[in-house]
Amino acid sequence: MKVIKRDGRIVDYDKSKIKIAVEKANKEVVEKEKATNQDIRIITDYIEELGKKRILVEDIQDIIEAKLMELGKYELAKKYIVYRYTRALVRKSNTTDKTILGLIRNSNKGAIEDGINKSEMIAATQRDLIAGEVSTDLSKRVLLPEKIKNAWEDGILYFHDSDYFIQPIFNCCLINIEDMLDNGTVINGNMIETPKSFQVACIVTSQIIATVASNQYGEQSIDTIHLGKYLRKSKEKFKEEILEELGKDYDRETVDKIVERKARDELKAGVQTIQYQINTVMTTNGQAPFLTLFLHLDSNDEYIEENAMIIEEIFRQRLQGIKDSNGEFITPDYPKLIYVLDECNNLAGSKYDYLTKLAIECSKKRKYPAYISAKKMKENFEGNVFSPMGYSSFPIPWKDDNGNYKFEGRFNQGIVSINLPQVAIVSESDEKEFWKILDERLELCKEALMCRHYALVGTLSDISPIHWKYGAIARLEKGEKIDKLIYGGYSTISLGYVGITEAAKLMKGESPTAKEKHDFCINVIQYMKNKVLKWRKDLNIGFCLLAINDNDLCCNFAKIDRERFGTIEGITDKEYYFNSYHIDDKDGLDINEKLKLEAEFQKISGGGEISYIDISNIKEDDKKIEELIKNIYENSQFVELKT
């Protein structure tokens, strides 16, 4: 028998829920008025003997009331009716009025701070934030189990992106830009054919990025390696036009110079197109697209020279910055840049070292790029180098039916994060209790993650054609379900974590460099990694462990724990917990030692990991920074430099 819920969902009949509801009413009456187990069995047997294939939840509740009256449990029936009425009021109560009015009056700072890169004064942004408040409210009141909602509010876990949970959309993705450019795509019902020049390829890429951003809530990334062939196409087109104009009498050297100049002009214009489009367009989310450009020179790439030119131009334009409303050059928020250090550019006298030196200048002046070591990534990901989905969430290695690794066109279903310092606080530094509580809370996180997963089950390709039908992720048929892409590890779903440093301090009470504390941290992260691997195997879903880098969440967890448990020295007396596994720069560790220690955590947290290195004291010393870059190549998978 199936039960039709108030929101239209259809679930399996579960008689234990009837027992729970009646027992709650039992607590409100004297002993003689209580329903016995036999009474409850009479009610459930009656419902089951109706032989219905489907039944409304309201009909079940009507039957319970009538049967309690028949059994002479009049006071209990009254309490049950009151209980039922109270639950109805809770469901109907509108908890969003205050938060929505706060957005309009610019006083709801909590919602505004969650909106990265959003201006809360703009009407379009307010519209998105208002929808987000409604979604969060419905998520807590209707969509999530009570225990998950309570755990969220108590700071046990954090249910990310609840402002979009009512829609069957997902977090972040690595766009399969190669497929979309090479095979064409469709945007707003219009066919976009394969570009015949670099400039057009950049325009189409910008349109794809904007459309993708409007149909998901997280970041996106593209690998610029796929643009190299289009720069080559432009070169060939220019050469053909010049030769046609000159006829047989031409000087090859002169022609090559003209082609190079025209290609450089088109290169500059194309890169400007992407940069200005990303920073000036506003998606339906009320913000600019959260885009990351993955800059990778592959020695086996036939277009490596063109791709070196593209990366160089991206860096030069980033160094210049873009003008703000006052005409001053500033650092744009997006696109973020990730630059891959490989054998051809690792400052060991390699051919493309000049690009790495240019990247360093960008990092010092404009924050990005961050750096990925191809050497370490190959060690950690089965010999592969690939872009994250967005800026920091990595797909797990996955092979298609032909046994080939596939990374582009992959996506993340969503994130739930655990508050590790609170586990240590509640355990009162008792290690046996710590592991017991951690186990319980990981199960809560798993259940919350399954809520995210089930929200996508049965989604049709028509919900976002750019993703599911026209190549950003897949080429599904009209009306086809996306289910095969949310099972089997094609997409990931992430268990995030925050504050292992504070948790270890509470449990061990030693300095951050102490071996016992370090080993405790590694053991906790490895334990969580083993958990997600087991979930992955048991459920055939791509669970992974994500080292969270969310400053707002770190502040939120610390605030909740301060309010619940008071001020604890070195823990809740700060405004924030440390992101994931990060060691505080103030702990006095040498940069190289910090990198080496954090690299151990990166290897375990395969679903996403970044180390942050403060170069404020050495940013004027090019030699020291170059040595740091070499160290990153040898020892650390993913590093962002801070100034």
C-alpha cells in the first residue's frame, strides 16, 4: 500500500508511524485512557484490511480518530485531534515573512552574506534571495526529516544550499566544453554550430557559461585546452585570406608576421569577450557566473603552442584587471584561475617557464591563479590531471563503457558538512565517546546527503536542456530521466568537514606540530574517508570527502557552539573555526613544512582540497616565491597563495 503525502509525494505505508503518533498522544493522558499495543494493532489491522493500493495520509488520520472513539478512548482521541491540528498549524505557519521583509529593507544580513558575489540592493538579486528564503523555509518545515532539521539548527551538520533545495538542480560541474564546441549545442531553442574561429568560440563559450549558471546553483569550470584548436583555425583562415589576396607573389616571412599579428589581435579580443561577459552578465541567480578557467599545458597536445598563447593572454589581461564604475583597474572576482604546474613549466629550465613566472606576478597582484601540481595529482588520481568541478570540488576517477577515464561533463549533487569541533566538545575529550558520537553524526550526514540525492531522482532532461540534452553534462533524449548519471559514481555527492584543528586541540591539547595530534587528525579524516567509501560501495552513489573552504560556515559553526557551550579557550573564543584541515599560519611552521603536512590531508580528502599559503613576507622576493612554486610542484596537489 502506498501513502499519498500532503505535498503529493508517494511513500510506502509504514505502520510504525501510526504507533509513534498514538504514543505521543498517550503521553498526554492518564494510564486508563492510554491506547495499548493491542488497541494500536486493531487500528493498523483495520487500515491494512481495507486492501487499498493507495491511501491519503489525511484518510489514515481520520480512521485513527474514529477507531480511538470506537475503543472508548475519548480523551486520547481528543489529544490526538489536538496533536494533528497543531502539526497542521506548524505546516501552514509562514516563517519567511520576517526574513523576506529583512531582505527588502536590507537588514537580513544572514541571507545576504550567503549570496557570494551578489549585490543585495539590486531588484533581480533580491528576487533570487527571496526565493531562497522560501526554499530554506520549506526545506526545514516540509522537505527534510525532523532530525536532520534539528541537527542543522544545532550546528551538528550544515545542509548546504538549502535556498535551492526545492528545485531538482545540482551544485557544481565541469562543463564538457569540447563536446559543445566540436559538436554544436542549443541555447534557448537556437542551434549553435561549431565555431570557425577563436573569437566566435569565445562568444559561444560565454553564452554557454551564462546559460549553465542560470540552471544550477554552484560553480562551474572549463578547461581552456579545448580553445587551442580554434585559435589554430583562425590562423589558418587568416593565412588563406592573405594568400588569396596576394596570389603567387608573396613573401612567406611577411605572411607569417601578418598572420601572427592578426591572430594576436583576435586572441586578445576573444579572451576579453570571456572576461567581460563573465563580469557583466547577470544570470537568473542575480549574480555573475561562478566560473573557473583551468589552464593546463599538456606536452602531448597538438595545439600546445596555441594554448600557451591563450594562457599568456589570460594572465596579461588578469594583471591589468578590469575597470570598476570609477574607471579604476580592480581584480575581478571571476573567472577564478587554476594553473597546472607540469614538466614543461615547473621552473626547472623548461620551455614554458615564462608562463609560470607570469602566473606568479598575477598571484602577487591579483590573487589568482591557484596552482595544481600535475605530479602530485597523478599520484592521487590514478595518473590523471583534470579540472575540479568549479573551483575546489573534484570528480572521483570514473571510466566509461570503453574503459576510458572521463572527467568533463561531471557534476556534484550537493554537500552536507559535519562540525568536528562540536563532536569533541560534546564528548568532553573522552576519545571512546568521541568516536561513538562521530559515528552517530556521520549517519545523520549520510541521511541528509540521501535527501539531496533523492531530490534529483526521476528528474527529466527537460528541466535544464543545456545540461542534460545539449552537452554541458550529457546528450540525453527529450523526457529522459537523469538517473543513470546520479548512480555509479558518474556524479559525486560530498561529505564536507570543518575544524579538525580545533577538534584535535580539544582531544589532545598539544601544539599543532605534535605527532600525537597530527596522527589523531589523520586518523579522523581517514575514518571519514573509509565511511564514504563504504557508502559508495553499498549504495552505488559517488560519495566523496570534501575539505570545506567556506569562511561563512566556519564562522557559523563557531557562533552556534559559542552560544550552546559558552566560551572555550582556543576553540569558541575565536570568531571562526579553521577551514577543513588547515594549519594556522600563526603556528610558526615553515612554509615548506606546512605544505608537506597539509599534503597528507589532501591525499585523503579526494573530493576537494586546497592549501593556503601566506606570501605577504616574501612577495617582493621572486627567488623565494619561485622556490615555493617548485616546492608546490614536488609536494602539494593544490595551493592558493595569499597576500
